[in-house]
Amino acid sequence: MRCVIARFPFDLTKADVLHTMKGVKPEPVTGESVTIGRRRYPVKQVGQVITRQDRRDFSAGEVVRAMTRLGFTCRTVPTAAPALTVSPLQRASAMLGTSVA
């Protein structure tokens, strides 16, 4: 399948990616990841290995699109729910078991 990563075309197949990533130790996953075989790799690491380009030359989204089209499972980092801000008065009321309107 033809993929464009960092403005360069690549002809990638699932078998090629599996062969290229064989024996590569995964780095700790802190952001988006792709599952290749039984291992989870950071997307940027996979992009660097399969394209032989610097990680700064492409975005994680480009690699995620290519890996998804090849049939690999990609995961994104779940966004944290925004923390609710509670005033000191509301906190004290909750501790006393009463509610403040």
C-alpha cells in the first residue's frame, strides 16, 4: 500500500512492517501507540524505524493513519476529564453534610 509520511511516498505492507519491527525493543509508551505482534510501540518509534527518518520530520497522525490502513491497532492517549473546581465553602459544606446553593 502506498503511504505518504513526511511528504515522501512509501510502499508498505503489513508483512514488511512486521519484518522491520522484529527484534526492535519497544520504548516506554507515553502517547499514541501501535500494537505490532504482541508488543505496543510508540507511534513515533515505529515511524522512525520503518521510514528511516528523524522523528521530527513526521507527525504521529501520519503514522497512525498508515498503520491503521495496514490493519494494525492504534491507540491514543485518553484525555483526562476536567477537574471540578470546588470552593472552600462548598468543601466545608460537603464535610458537614449540608449543601450550599
